[in-house]
Amino acid sequence: MQRLKSIRRHQGFSLPEVLAIVLIIGIFAALGTPSFLSWVNKKRVEDVLAQVEGALKEGQASAIRTSQRCSLTITSSSVAANPSNCLPTGSRDLTQVSGRNQISGVTLVAQNPDTIEFSPKGSTSSSNVFVFYHPDQSGGMRCLAISAGIGIIRVGEFKGSFPPSSGQATPTNCHTSS
């Protein structure tokens, strides 16, 4: 009986114990926030890159399927097609994080003018390199390269300086895997 009473008296946490736990959680949160924000920005860059890559592949396939030219205009805010049926799933809004009402904040720099035209054979007459990055972080810059001729689309890491300029958006700074 004596033992049962002592257990009831010592249930719960004291104020110093709660303050110590809150302090430890605060320290971990302060240490983890920069890493988390960096991860979020990298994810946003990856999302925008995937949207542009998907639109280019869709436009190229549509040009082949319909046997007509397909022109895609790519800016930091959108991917639009001319004629509009080149992108059967519709143009892409690059300012929003996919499926959410959050601003992506991703910036896009192009080597050449930002219009890519695919022939009915799926080829393109000019090469281009697009660099995607978030202005709040210098790491995690990505690039997308389109080759002249058969229109191969490759994705890689951008190895130029931050922030990139259109003069740096070159195939030599875009390191793609084989």
C-alpha cells in the first residue's frame, strides 16, 4: 500500500524537466531549419525541371504523332505551345509548386532564345541549354540540354558560377550522365 501511494505522487514532469525538453527541441529545430529549407528549394528546382522536361518530351512526341511542327516557348513562368494542341495536357505554370498554391521561386536562364521548335520527325534545328536554380541557394543548380538534330533531351547538374547568366548556360557547364 505504501508503494502504491508513492507511485501516484510522482507522476508527470516537473517544470525544469519540461523546460529542458523544450530547450533541446528548440536547439534541434534551429540546427535543422537551414537543411530543411535547402531541401525544399532543391525539391522546387527538381519539380520545375521535371515539368519542363515533360513538356518538351510531350511536344516532341506530339510533333511526331500529328506530323506537324510544334513550337514550345519556355520562360521562368510557363511553358506554352504553338499550336496549342502540341501539349495535349495543356501548358505548364512554372510559378506554382506542383499541385499546391505555393510560389516555386525557381529562376530559369536559357542559352538561346527560349523557343524550341520540333519538326514532324521530332528533330530540332538548334541546341539549347536551360539552367534552373533557386535564388536563395547556390547549390543544387540543374540544367536541361537539348541537342540539335535528333533533339535528344538530357538533364544534369549545372557547374557554373552562381547566379548563372545566359553566357554560362552552355553544354560545357551542363554535366549530364551518359
